[in-house]
Amino acid sequence: MIRAAVVLLPIWASAAQAQILDFPANATLQASEESPLDSYDLPVAIWADGVLPVTAAEGAFTREAWRIVAPSLTTLQLLRPLREQLRERGFRIIFECQTEACGGFDFRFATATLPPPEMQVNLGDFRFLTAERTAAGGAEYVTLFVSRTAQAGYAQVTRVGPVLSDTARIVRPSAPLSREIAAGGRQISLASQLETTGRAVLPDLAFATGSARLEDQAFDILADLAIYLADHPDLSVALVGHTDSVGGLDANIALSKRRAGSVMERLISVYGVNRNRLAAEGMGYLAPVASNLTEQGREANRRVEVIITSTQ
């Protein structure tokens, strides 16, 4: 249970009201946004017949994304302590669902979330609930959106109700696309490369030796690419794998395409990128960027590139 490790980390509070939820010591606040007065459509039932049933609520609005370093926990283990805290504080659970029972892909993308990488939703493993209680200033609502990746759990908490803050803000731990890629002796950001040449190498991706399996770790460059795609919803891209010249052409083309496919699946499952905007291809050793006569050159040739294919 997470609850055994909790420390007091307030999600929201005012001088007149105690905090609603405590998060564990291994949790960090990734991003938050607040408004002293806003409206929010709370999901109250599963996606069905092309519609997500909602209830409109108005009041002070807060949304926060938390990352919990507990990769072995299930989404139920992540959700249950938070759900229990809500009940202890007088909230009533009015709707709760899990992944496909929620409506799967359709439910996920009809439900507002903070952007990745601060909030990551695995389309194959998430839980959602809506809760309400009567507060001094009127009705108060909380929704929880919980998911997990191979590296961590994620929980988004959205609250609307009586006024708690007079300031609107959003806090992100770091500026997106701040990491830079070495190219021709210069440092060029992923965004700059895509906007000037329409393509970029995705550096530092790690695959098991002789395998197409992408290692189970966080890759900052994939988070950057997901943010870039979220900021440019009209773009589609191809992920193109390349190999060195060791081995036969057919085998290398197949391996390079499988590696590009592994990157594509990671972008979909961990960062929530729409599958329809991605394609995976393989070139084998047909497009080297360095000599295959040296180990350094062969290493440079083993890569995955992203290429903008459409702006529609």
C-alpha cells in the first residue's frame, strides 16, 4: 500500500481549509494549473455511442499531475489510497471505471489531461473516478486519473468547487524541448531540426544487443518529440530505423523497421501519441551517415530518425 509511506504534501489548501489529499514521499508534483473561477465538465459515465456523459461544474479550478516512483504498483494500488482519503474526507464516489470499461481510447482523449511528459496516460492501463461532497461554499468535485508506465505511476487530480485561490498559474518543472542534439559540431534542438530540415535523429535510444526491443527506461528525446507533436497537431511523422552494414540487407531492413516500430509503440503507450500520426519504416544500411569501416562510424549509422511526412 502507498499509504504507509505518505508525507504531508498538499494538493490544494487555503487558510480556512485543510488539505484534501496526501501523496507518498516518493511522489513529485510535475505540473499544476489553477484558476479562481472556471467551468469543468466532469465525466460521470463511460464513453458510449460516441458520447462521454459529463456534468458541468463551476468554481475555483485546480489540476495537478503527480509522478510516483513505484513501477511495480498496479493502477489499483496507486488509486486505492487516494480514493480512501477522499472517502475519509466526506467525498462520495459517483463514477469509477478502468481502461476498456471506461471506453478505452475514446474515453482517454475525451478527458482533459495535462500534457506529457508531466502527465502520462498508458492507453492500456488507466483508472478514473469522480467524487463529490457538499462544502461550506457549495458543491465540491474531485476527479482522479491514474495510470502507469514501466518507470513510474502517474496521478492527475482535478478539483472544482468553492474559491481557494485568487491566482491562476501553471508550473512545469522544465521548459519543453530544452534538450539539444549535436549536429555537425553544433547544438541544435529537436524542434529547430524539425522546423528547418523536417527531420532529426533521435539520439541515445538504447536497444538490447541484436534486438529490436527498446530498453525499459525513460528517454528524454521521446518526451520532447511527444511534446512537439502535441504542440503541432497538424503534423504526422515517420520513424525510420537504420543499421550498420554488418549482416545481410534483408535482415538489416527488417531489424531497423522493428526498432522504429518499438519507438513508435513507446510513443503511443507511454506518451499518448495518436497512432494515426505515426508510421514506422526501416532502411537497413542503405542510408549511412558515416563510414562503416570504423566502430565509431557504425555506431553513428545505428539510429532512428523522425521525419515529418504530412502537415495535414
